[in-house]
Amino acid sequence: MAYREEFDQGAKTGSEGAVDTPARQAGQGAPVAAAPQARKKGLGKKPVILAVLAAALAFGGYEGHEWWTNGRFMVSTEDAYVQADITILSAKVSGYVQSVAVTNNQSVKAGDLIAKIDDGDYRFALQSAKDKLATQQSAVTRIGRQIEAGRAAVAQAQAQIAAAQAEAERAESDFARQQQLARSDYTSRAALENAKANRDRAQANVQSAEAALAAAKANVDVLAAQQDEAERVAAEQQTAVEKAERDLTFTEIRAPVAGVIGNKAMEVGTYVQPGARLAALVPMTSVHVDANFKETQIASLKVGQKVHIEVDAFPDADVVGTVESVSPASGAVFSLLPPENATGNFTKIVQRVPVRVSVDPETVQKGILRPGLSVVVDVDTRTSAEPEKTASIEE
């Protein structure tokens, strides 16, 4: 008991001594001074957090209001590109390129000369065709003259028949008179026989004249057939001349429409063949946008709806368009190898349907839309659509 009392007294004395020491006082005083500073720091963060929350709420409210007023009516896709009805210029005839009148990126008008192929051989071919035609036309003229001569022969044969018939009638009358005289014994038998011979000869002359007439008419028919054949050959030669003239004109390659030349693949001295690609002609007036919408988006698309187009190359440009038409099938159907979903395992994939968007003519004239550029298309479904075209699409 005495030992325990001494221990408790020493512990009490040690604790009291520890409290009274300056080091202990300094150690115990430090936490009391730091507590107000921590509270001040905590109070300084609250305005920042409240400002961030307020900004987030304001931004969320703005975005929500924007979606409610506009966004929920917009159908958008990034799978859209600028397109144009590009014309591929090619050669119609073969030959060496004699001259090239354009360069890449040059604007041309309809009918402007693009290139010229050496036309020497085609000029010779045209002249040869014309010479053959002239020869054949001469043959047609000659046969025509022969027909006129044949018709004259027919008229002559007809006159000979008339003369032979008159002679036959005279001989027949003379023979009849000699027969009457022979019955009365007023003439000799020789005279009767001579009259009979004259009658037979006159009848034979009539038959001969008729045969000559038939031959003359047949000759005229033959000549007429030959003339018809010659005229047909002349028509063929005329066609050959026209073809040679066309081939000659094809040596000059001209622009079929107005546009811009690109991808030029010809130079002076290049040998070209029919169908060879020479250059591409991009008619800027036919620029449009092909937007590939998901099949889940096309239900609200109608022809005539207003479209806002964002061009990646010109982000500040305000391009306005109109829904012009909707493809009759998805893009996969028109691909080179359409998918066959009736075989094997099936995995459903959202299909894309091409939609053509016509661009504002004023924007097209500015030339900022180039085929191949990427765009973002936003269709405003609140705008009115054309009644007739809308009905056809809904069907």
C-alpha cells in the first residue's frame, strides 16, 4: 500500500510537472492557434464551389432550353459529303493529241475547246467518202438516162406494133379478096397463095413487134431496179460521208456543260483511244449534298424541309439547303456486293439511307462548296414540306 501511494504521488507530480514545463505549454498551444486558420480555408472554398455549381446549372438550363426549343426538332448526321454531277471527258476517236487548250482548275463554258486530236487521217477519210458518193451519184444519173432510152424504145416498139397491125389488116383484106376472086375463077392460084403468105407474114410481124414491146418494157423495169439499187448504195455512201464528218468533228473535244476542269490526264503528243479518260469537268451549278441518315431518322424527313449545313472547311459559313429527295433504298442495296441476310448468323446493323439536299443557289455561286468536302447536316423538321412529294415519300 505504501508503495502504491508513492507511485500514484509520483505520477501525479510528473503529470503536473509536464503541464508546467514551457515545452509542454508550447506544444499544447500550437493546435489551438491552427484551428481558426483551417476554418478560414474551408470558408474560402465554398464561394468557388457555389459559383461552379451556379455556372453548371446555368449552362445546363441553357442547353436544356435550347434542346427543348430547337434541338428536339433537328435531325442531324455527320455522314454527309458535298457532291456534284461530274462529267468525264473522253475521246470518241483515236489519234495523237495535237493541242490542249485548258489547264487544271480552269473554268470553261459550254462549247469551249478542251483539246484537239490530229485530224489528218479523218480529213482523208471524209474526202474518200465524198468521192465514192460522187461516183455513185454519177452511176445513178447514167442509169436514169438509160431508163429514158428504154422508155423511148418502148414507144418505138408500140409504133412498130401499130404499123405491123395495119400491114396485117391490109394483108388480111387482100387475102380475103383473092379468096373471093378464086371462087369465081377470076384470079390465079399463085396470086391467092401469095396473098396468104403476105397475110401470115404480117401477123408474124405483129407478134414480133409485140415481143419487142415486151422486151423494151422489161428492160425499163430492169433499169429502174438498177437505179433503185444505185440510189440505195448512194444513200449508204451519204451515210459514210456523214459518219466521216462526225468523226472529223470528234477530233475537237469540247465542253458539254459549263464547269471547272480537273484531273487532266492528257498532254500534247499523247495517243488516245475511244473511251480513254482525258479530264473531269465539274459543273459547279450542280453541287449538292448527299447525307446518309440512319434508318431510325428518316421517319421525320420530308421533301422541302429546311436544312442547315456546316462545312468543315468553312466553319463560319452559313449554308442553307432543302431536302430534295430520299433514296428508294439503303446504301447497302446499291453496293457492289449487297449483303445477304438470309444465310448464316444474323447481326442487326442500323442501315443508312442517302438523302439529297439541294444547296442555296447563292452559296453555290460563291464556289465555297467543292465535291468531296465533309459537312454536318441538320434538318429542321418543323419546316413545312411540299404536299405532293411528301405524299409520295410517305407511301
